Amino acid sequence: MSSPHIHRVDPADIVSDHAPPGLHVAIIMDGNGRWASGRGRPRTYGHREGARAVRRVVEAAPDLGIGVLTLYAFSSDNWSRPPAEVSTLMRLFHRHLRSEIAELAENGVRLQVIGRRDRLPARLVKAVEDAEEATASGRRLLLRLAIDYSARDALVRAAMDARETEAPLDRETLADLLARAIHPRGHALDVDLLVRTGGEQRLSDFLLWEAAYAELSFTSVMWPDYGRTELASAVAEFHRRERRFGGVSAADRPERSRAAG
């Protein structure tokens, strides 16, 4: 029996709206609760301020050469947090999706929400669907919010779907199945740069397959304090690195003339 939270769609319904050109930057937005507690405020206050940081980063991304921005908003493990905090987060997601739709559309931002939807409040699911439809023509930035997302669960769902296909299973096929497991119109999108704020240095079940060769950037800046300056610094550092994808660095490659001789 099929899992109820796997997004299953007819291939004909999948549009060819590929991601805008540019970097794919993924961010684990960590530190909201600790930021608030350090100021003697409830954790929910940190989440509200964190929403302001989302706006700053989304506004800055296209000018920094970012075509895809994936933000880790709520992991599948976050359901274990206190019910009051979870409820506040769900209300915040709903409120901001409703209030930001027009501006996202006007600025050419296409929104996708990746992850499970069967456990989300019905009104939040409706807000997600409305926001995705209203911003579908955006071509300047693909903004993906990961809500009730688990990379391990997504890999399991992709493996389950692989059993139903007659095509040989290779990396490309599995990547496509994985993309469809988290969004019905998803495309395989490798991560170029993965940032985690808040001082922790782990991936926390986020885009494990897609980040196989991502450059990693960890910062002690808490998410509510993150903005254009911090993102620009991370992107600048990314461009200073040499991505080898398992090969050798340019300095270690034999000279062409020597190889030719």
C-alpha cells in the first residue's frame, strides 16, 4: 500500500519550469529560540524575529547570484517540540504565506514548499497551495521552504517509488524520484552552498543527497541577526573555494605540456 504522504502526480502534470540560473543556496535557520532566551524573551519571539530575517535574505538573494534558495523552516523531528511552540510556528507560516504572496509574485519569486503536507493544518495546506499557484510564473528566484521535511524520509519514499518503475535505477533516476517525493513538481537540484546559522555544525537531516558536494558554511550568528551582509559574506567565501567533486586541485594537476610530452 502506498504511503499517504507521498506526492503522486501524473508525469503530464509536471511542468518544465526549471530553476532560475545561479547558485543553489540552502540554509538551516538555527538559533531563533536561543536568541530570544538570551534576551529574556520566549522562544516564540525569536521565531517571529526570524521571519524578518527570511524576508531580508529573500530580498538579497537574486542580487548575489542565487537562483534557488532552500530554507529549512520545520523538520519532521520538530513535532516533538512543546505544542505551544509548534502551534505558534504553524500560525506564523500561515500568516506570512498569506501576507507575502503579492510581493513574492511582484518580485518574480516562485515559491515551493517541500516536505510532507498530510500532518499540516488544513488552512496552512490551503495557504501553501494558493501561494504556489499565485507565484508559479516567477523566474527571478525559486524559493523553497522545507516544512515537515526529513531527508531520510524522502530517501525512503523515493526508494519505495523506485520499486514501481521499470527504469534501471541509477543516480539520475533516484535523484528525480527524490525530487518528486518532496514536491509534485520538483526537479533534482544539487546544493552549491549550505549555510547553518546559530553555531551548530551538523546537517540535521537536511538535503542529505542534494548536499553531497555542497560547500558548507557554519556561522555563530543567530538566525534573527542574519541578513544581506552575512549572506553576501558566505557567497563570497564560496567563490573563493575550489570545488573538485572528488578530483584533484588545479595546483596538483599535471601540466598539459608535460602530459603531452
